[in-house]
Amino acid sequence: MCYNIERVKITKIQIEDTMRIKTYSTFDVAKMLDIVPGTVANWVDSGKLKAFATLGGHRRVSHEDLLVFLNENSMPVPKDLLSASGKKKILVVEDDEKFLKLVIKAFKTLKEYTVFTATDGFQAGQLVEEHKPDLVVLDIMLPDINGFKVCELIKAKNKNTKVIAVTGYDSEDIKKKIVDAGADVYLMKPFQFKTLFEYVDKFLGAKAKR
């Protein structure tokens, strides 16, 4: 009897947790991304987009899993999707594909925040304008607009947006230029993600669960 009571308690907790998670149908996802529902269904069937089935057999995609999918595939994130979580927003600007994937994987542990990405300065400027991130992790050496100019633009839009500048080319001149451009902190690659997370928590006033 005790064993059955315990099973009921666990099941109830799991149901409550599921109810708190914002989810979307394949039609919801298709509408947000302006694509046909069949494309979303194919992503799910192939395992590219993580989803689960309801008791009625309908496929649902969680808010967090959809964000991860879009970031991993360098797809634009709809404004409504970012604002829906109510969480503070982090923009990661990085043109190195391998390093960006590592960052995305590491940032999956940041449950308190919504994370999205850009691969060049022009795209970063658009996303800053559209989504108004609370914090930007900014690679200085970008293929188009350099990171110094991007940092200036970010701070011009909102001086309260925190900027963590990162680079693989360390020098006192670079450090001075990025700090003068408005960066709040400067990290040299390679760095431990633990250090990055500590600055994220410090600037955004939360303690990420890891």
C-alpha cells in the first residue's frame, strides 16, 4: 500500500511539472516560423526537434526545446517566442561555429534565462533592436562589423544592457578598446564556462541552477 501511495505522489508531481511547462503544437510552431506544419512534423519525426506526445496522441514541443532547436540550427527566433517565457534574455554573438555550439550546449543549464544567438555583427544589431536582451556575450572579432562597434551600438540602444566581451586575441590595446566601447567585463578564450556563468548571474541578479 505504501508503495502505491508513493507512486501516486510521484505521478502527481510529474503532471504538475508538465502543466507548468509552456508547450506548442506543430501548428503553433509552424505559424510562429511562417512555414508549413508538415516541415515541423518532419523535424519531430527525424528526431531533430524534441517533442512528446499527449495522452490524446498529439505532439507537443516545449518552449525551451524549441529555443534550443532554433539556436542550434542558426534559425531566427520569433519575438513572441522570446517574450513568452518572461525570463531575462541573453544574446550570444559568435561567428566560430564550433565554439558557438559549445556555448549553446553549456547555456542549456541556464534554466533562469532565455538564450538566443547571432553569428555576425549585423544580425546582432537586428536582434538587439528587436528583442532587447538583458545581457550580450560578444565575440570581438566578427566577420563584418567589429565587436567594438557592436558594443557601442548595444550600449547606445540601452546603457543598462550588460556586455561580456570575449576574444581569442589578447592584448592590452584590445582590452582598453573594448572597455572604452562599454563592455562590462572582458574574457580571454579559452575560459571556463563556470567563470562566464558567474558573471551572468552577477549581472542579471540570479543564481543559475547547474
